[in-house]
Amino acid sequence: MANIHQSIAELVGKTPLLQLNGYKKAKNLGANIIAKLEYFNPNQSVKDRIALAMVETAEKEGKLKKGDTIIELTSGNTGVGLAAIAAAKGYNFRVYIQDQVSKERFQVIHALGGKTVKLSEVPEIVESFEKNGPDFIECVKALERHVAGEKIFGLPTRLAIQPIQTYISTLPALKFGTTQTEKSMSS
């Protein structure tokens, strides 16, 4: 019987390795060149790994519970990855996103069940931009003021540095938990 998965989260990181023999031969290289094909992730991005690791780390640490809303401030693939993982795990997802991001990015997040909010729609962020310019840390603080009192797991959370701490704490799991080992490449 086919290997049928029950959740998109089960597919993250199961990306193949490909030995680039043609390139090796064409360039007359002595070393094997091996590529990790991250575009085989569900959303075609390595950011799926980061999204899954952040959510699962938060769950294990008790920071993310049923009924919470995941909030992200991004304009990139991390937001798409988080929207997919949130949907797969039953969380609400809201992304605060730059106004000039392509309409397709908004459509993808909506298709995954996420809610998008343009930064220009958040008075605290507009005020922060006017006062501080495009300072990301100040923007995060403004967003924290905007969502204060909501039941959320925020990426950002209580402190502006938290997203970086969450990301760094997931690196060992990302490297050793979701990629093939160097041993499999040595044969």
C-alpha cells in the first residue's frame, strides 16, 4: 500500500539528496557534488523546516496551546511555512505583512487559512515607522503593543529578541532531526 501521510507537517524535511554527476564531469571535478533539494518541501522552501521546528518547540515548551493564534511579522517564505504548519496543527495564523508584497503571497497565505494584515493598517506600526523609520525591532515592539491582551503565541512574542532565541534553539533539531546524515553521503 502507498505511504499515505496524514498531515503536511509529516512531509517537511523529507527532501532528497542528488549527486550532480553531470556537473562534476562537465567541470572535471575530483569531488562529488551533492545537492539537497529543498524545493521538495511542501511549500517548496527550506523555511518549512524552520516553521515546523519553531511551532513544535513552542508546543513542547508549553508556549503554544490549543486555541492560540500564531502571529508572525514577515513578508517571506517563513510566513507561508507557518501558515501551512498552523493549518496542519489546527492553530489560527495571522501575519503582519508589508503592503508592497505581491498579491500572490497574500493569496497563498489566505489559501492556507491564514489572515493577513497590511502594516499600514496597524496604527501602532505606522506611528513607529514615522518615529523610528524602518527599524524592525521597533516595529516588533509596536506590534506587541497592538496585540497586547490577545491569547496568542507570537512570533514575535513578549520580547523582541524572542524570535531569534526561538530560531536558534531549533537549529540542532533542524540540522540533526530533519536532514540526512553525512554518513549517507559518504558512500
